[in-house]
Amino acid sequence: MLNKVFLIGRLTRDPEIRFLPSGLQVTSFSIAVNRAYRTKDSDEWKEETYFFDIEAFGNLAERLGKQLVKGTQILVEGQLRQDRWETSAGEKRTKIKVVAEKVNLLSQKPAEKTESKEEPELDISTEPEDFSSDEDIPF
């Protein structure tokens, strides 16, 4: 079976860091991914935004928790995981998450608007920073 996902998006909030009872760090965050498409009956372009919850574990989680902030653009490579639970009222719920295996930092948080009308210069000559996990994901 194949379960692989690649997403490019920007963090919608700063990462949340927590620890499992075993001491393993878990870093959670959400990214917004845009999709542009042309409508069927015209040449008009529209855009949709999708939001994905991401989790990273262990060393990868530690590195991401220190480096990522809201607005950072990243490439996430990972697997889909479906969490299932039952509410106190007995209703069954599910949620799809992406468990990150590798994350590339594509750009830092966009520069804050300043009084200067000049655009900040972006250095694209450097390679994207690569965060990879060498650990087994606990689930």
C-alpha cells in the first residue's frame, strides 16, 4: 500500500509543542495550501484555500518547534493518519492529519509591512533547509 502526501503551504499559527508520557516530543501546526483553478464556463481564475493539520515526532519535532513560526512557507512530506474517537455522548468522530516525515523550509515568515515601499529582497540562492526524521513514528 502507498500512503504518501506532499504539501506546500504557510503555517497558520505558531507550532504547539507537547510531550508524550514516554518523553517523546510532538510538534503540531496547521498549514494553508492554495489551489488556483479556471472555472469551466469562463476564463475566470478562482482560488481555494485548504487547511491541513500536521504532526511531527521526536528529533524532527524538536527542530521544527524551534524554527517554525506563523507565516513560514514549508514543504511537508509525510503520511496521512486517521484519528478515531468517541465523544462522551457516544458519537463517533474522525479526523485526518498529516504525520510529517520530512520538512523543507522554503521561506521565512513574510516581512512585516513597513513604511518603506521597497520590497524586501529574498535570497533564493540558498538551498531550502531540510528537516528529516530518522525515527519511527509512534502510532
